[in-house]
Amino acid sequence: MDLQSITNLMLSADYKERMKAEYYHVQNRRENLEAVLKLWDSGKLPFVPDCPRSIYDLQLRTMKDYMAILEARAKMENIVL
């Protein structure tokens, strides 16, 4: 989902739509971080990171955990992500 569509969901009065936006936003950021880490692993990263790789790995793991929590909550609340 593109950022404009996510933004529109964020502005909804319906909390279910806002929750979908939150999930899709984290999903997009996770995918972008995974792409950066793939470049890093292949030696093709176009910049030198200031943080150690372990910080990025922790961030990615946390994003995945958060998405799993949102998925569980969505299932309990009958929200289709």
C-alpha cells in the first residue's frame, strides 16, 4: 500500500481503518529496512551506517514482533488486514 493510501486510512474516524494504516505503515518500513540490510549484506550499501548492524537487526526484529501483535489483535477484533 502506498503512503498516500496509508495516510488516508490514518485520518479515518473508524479505529479499524486507523489500525490497518498502522499495520501497513510498519509493513512498508519493515520492507524498506529489509531492502537496506540486503544491500548491506551484499556490500552495495551506498552509505556508511552510523549504528552497528546489531541495532538494525534489533529494529527489524521489533518491527516483526509488533506486526505479529497487530495481526493477533486484528484477528480478535475481526479486522481484515
